[in-house]
Amino acid sequence: MAKIEPRRAASVLGDPAGFRAVLLHGDDPGLVRERAEALVRTVLGGAMDDPFRLAEPTREEAAKPGFLAGEAAALAMTGGRRVVRLRDATDAHAGPLKDAVVAPGDGLIVLEGGVLPARSKLRTLAEAAPEVAVIACYRERGEELAGTLGRMLREQGVQAEPGALSWLAGRLGDDRMLARREMEKLALYVGPGGRVDEDAALACAGEGAALDLEEALMAASVGDAATADRTLALVFAEGASPVAVLRAALRHVQRLHEVVLAGGDAGVLRPPVFFRHKPVFDRAVRLWSAPQLEAVGAALLEAEKRTKTTAFREADVTLARAAVAMLARQARQAAR
């Protein structure tokens, strides 16, 4: 079996010489694409644009009997190992892959799949074949994502403080390509040999709906309904999803609940509270009791369910704004 453990993925990407094919699959298309490009670079080096060494068949071409085997066995006129890159691999390519890995030739077949269930024909065949490396590409979150962001910055010759990485991981979410673009932008901002601190992270990656939403929820959790609603209006003007807003509100309440249960110790949170928000967050912790937060959480969950039953975005936006206003009202009552 050639199912590669996460800790071994980097070594295979850096040296796939022992394999005839690599299957990349999972729910993170950005990571799948990034790793496929890393494999191509590893094998081709400076010959990335050499048409004699890189073949990129369509899904339909690759499904034809003998096509993959023929491409992998072909000799490059310019010398060196060939790469056959299939960007949309499905179960239709299981048979062609089986034939290709036992046929003559040394070309590397790189298959980019989406979410392949355990019973997928392609995944089952690949995991059973010692000639094929199978690397799962799942979305990263929390500390795992923060570690990846740190590695991306180090690749650019830049260091980062843990607090800044934690905040970035919480803000950027799990879009791999977005994360890489933001890290490249941050590296340019601080310059070669620079260091990303929380101020730099906020200055470079703090604009937009995500930060506005944090501000709105912080305001609501201490009873500042006017600021919360005004800021939330900006969030929706930038195209935010009402369901996403309600889920963020629920996560915010859950984080408050976790800290209240921990006796007010915000150090239990991962990722930690962003330093600019900590005074407001600490104030909110002092206002709320665990039962009050549980009741608000249940109300937010019910609001999320209701947004899924409406047919119009305007109605969902109204529901979401009303739910956040409810959070602010409850905060004012908790303060009395």
C-alpha cells in the first residue's frame, strides 16, 4: 500500500523517483493544485514549459484505453523524465492508471482528484498499488493552518509571531490559494528578513468583510447595538452570506462560553483572541453567564435554520441582522 502519511508528504513531493504515479485527492482543491505543481517542478525543474516533457491530457483523453500508458512511456526528445498531469481524475481513470503503472516507461503520472470516498475505484486501486503514492489533501484549520502560514512566510524569507499567525489562520479560513496570496502580500509588506507581527497582519490582511464581522460581533456581545448593526450593514454590502454571519456569531458565542466555563481565562482559546479585540472580549466575558450564552447560542442556531427555508437573500439578511441585534439586547440585559 502506498498511502502516504501526512508527515511523509513533503518528502514524496520533493523526490517522487520511487513512484510511477501520484494521486492527490481531498476537499482542498487549492492544496491539491499546489502539490501537483510542486511535483511538476520537482521533476521538470527549469523545463516547466517544455511540451516534450509535460503532457496535460483532458479527462476524456486520459480515459481512453492505453492513452495514459502511452504518454507515460513516451521518451522526451529533449531528455529527462516526462510528467503526465491529469487535472480532473475520476473513477473512469482507474483502469487506464492500472495499465499505465505496470507498462514500460518511467514517466510520472500526476492525478488531481476531488473528494474520493474510500470505496472509489480510483482511490482503492491507487492505495493498493505500490507504484502509486496516494496523498490526501484536506483543509487545514486552527494551529495546523497557522503552522502552514508560517512555513509559507519562511519560504519568502520572513518570520512571524505566533499571535499574528493565529489571527491570520482564523481570518483567512481554509482557502489555500487565498492564504498563499495573502502570505506573499505580507512578505512584500514587511520586506526580506522582516517579521510579521499583529500590527503588520492587521495592516496588510485586515481589510474587508471578515474583519468588519469580527467588529460587529464584538460590539454586539457588549450590548453596543448601534455599532453592531452599522458594521453589519457593511459586511452585507460586501456580499457576505447571512448563513456565514450567523455561523460566525454562533462561534463567537461558543468561544465566550468556553472562556466563562474556564473561569474567565481566555488563554484556553485556539486561536487566541486578536490583541485589538481582547479588551472588548474580556468585558463581554464579565457580562455573561454560561446559561445566558447557552440560550443565545440556541437562538442563533434556530435563526440559521430559518435562513435555509427562505427564498430571498433580503429575507435572510433581515433574519441575520435581527439575530445579532438580539445578541446585543441580551448583552445589555446581562449588564444590568
